[in-house]
Amino acid sequence: MKKFYHLGNCTTCQAIIKDTKVDQKGFMMQEIKTESITPAQLDEMKALSGSYESLFSRRALKYKEMGLKDKNLTEDDYRKLILEEYTFLKRPVAIIGKQIFIGNDKKNVAALAAAVEKL
């Protein structure tokens, strides 16, 4: 399976798509604002990543707005928040078979590009 979860209007996601060419390698592209993540999809991401927390973005504006930085969140909280608000998913998320690539840090994007190149 090759799946890429992203935000269409996110310039960082657009740059990663362009640099890695995932859109030309047969990936199923899911724009998470217009096509919400299902509980099953999120559970699959968690199974590959090890936790919902690893998929959670603390950069989302609502993180501060909702006062979440002052709370001790559980795995159930992270799951619920990501399903309720697409901006809480750390983006992009790419899945290639049993490999998952989460977020946009340079090391992660380089690993994704290397994996895509092997396809």
C-alpha cells in the first residue's frame, strides 16, 4: 500500500510532494481537509508508528487555543483530537507498505524520498 495524507493548501506538503514525486509513483493521495481521516485509517497509522502521540501536531493553532499544552493528554485524547480536527494530524503522513513517514523534518523527508526512489 502507498498512501499520502496531506493538506492541499499547505506549501510544505506541496514542496514535499514535488520533491519526492509521490504523486507520480502511484500513491493514493488523501487531502485530509476535504476527505476526513477515518478511525480505521488513524488506527492503522498508530499501528505503524507506535502511538497516537507520534501522529499529533503540537504546532496546530487550536493546540494553544484549546489550552491543551497545559493538560496531560492520554493516547485516547490524542486519537479523539486528531479525528475531530484535521489540523492535529502531523503532516504529511506517508505509508509505504509497513513503513510510515510522519511530519516534515529534513531527516524524515530524506528517508521518504529515498524510499520512494526505490519504488
